[in-house]
Amino acid sequence: MRQASIKRDTLETKVDCKLDLDGTGKSTIDTGVGFFNHMLTLLAFHSGMDLDMHADGDLDVCDHHTIEDCGIVLGQAVAQALGNKKGIERYGSFNCPMDETLCNVSLDFSGRPYLVYHCELKRDQVGTMACEMVEEFLRAFAFNCGLTLHVNVYYGTNDHHKIEAIFKALGHALKQAVQVTGSGINSSKGILEC
Ligand SMILES: [Mn+2]
């Protein structure tokens, strides 16, 4: 069973996450940040993972700790559910159009965390989520599941669309990469770790 359950308690946030990589894309998301809930719901739906994410963070400060810590915990959950990564496809890449926006997410469960992020956003925030937290979430996620992650928004004008296209593309790319297509470790080095 490729499932994980992670709890993280700090003085800034309490995050509780349950994940099933082989689910049907259903989710229960409650982070206290409406637009971020919308993004995690899309991510679960398009990745086919079942995801429960509950966060109780210091939103009186701002959304930073809550969103970053959700990224950390989701990364840890994916890493735990993948285990030794035996048999997984490893790579995923998806172009997601959303109205006027086009975004590509390409990723590799290499064990070498890296984020390349190219996305120009005009607004300071969408709803109560700071636009700068999109990059912070992606970095926290990638670094906690050993993911090489490239995000390129080629063009677009609407910030809601651009961010949504990133999360949808990430979902589809993850779905490809975590699928079991073989029986061994998909690396000429024999391991998918640093
Ligand atoms: Mn939307």
C-alpha cells in the first residue's frame, strides 16, 4: 500500500496529512487559506492521489508558515509513500493550458532536490494567499521528497490562471512519475538517492 500519514507540530503550525498515491483524486483540504485549499484540491484531483490535509497555522502572522509547512509535510508524505521507489516511472512532464496561460511542469524523482521556477506574477496575492508563496510551497515540497522540479509558465496574463495551471500540471506530472511501470529501480546508478 503506497500510503503515508504525517503529523508535524511546531510553535507556528500544526499540520496533519494523509496520502494514498493509488487513490482516485479525492481530497479533504482545510488549511485556512482558501485559494491554497483550491490549489491542493486540484493537485489531488489531477494527480489521482487521495489527500487529506489539515493545517492550523499562525495565519494572524501571515500565510507563510502554514503554506511552507504544508509543502514540507506533503513532500515527506510522498517520500514515505514512495519508499525505495522500486518500479516507478521516475520522470513526469506535462503542459497545461488554462485559457490564455500555458505552463509546463517537468520533474524527476532523482533523490536530488532542486527547484527551477519561472513564473511572472503581477498581483501580491490571490485571495488570502501571497503569490510569493507559490514558489516557497514548491521548494518545500521538492526538497522534502528528493524531487528535481522545473516549473515554467511560458505566457499568460491572469495570475489565478497561471498558479492554477502550475498545480494542475504538477498533478499530471506527478501521476506519470509515481506510476509503477517496472520492477526495478529506474536508474543506471541503481539507486534514486543523492
Ligand atoms: Mn480556479
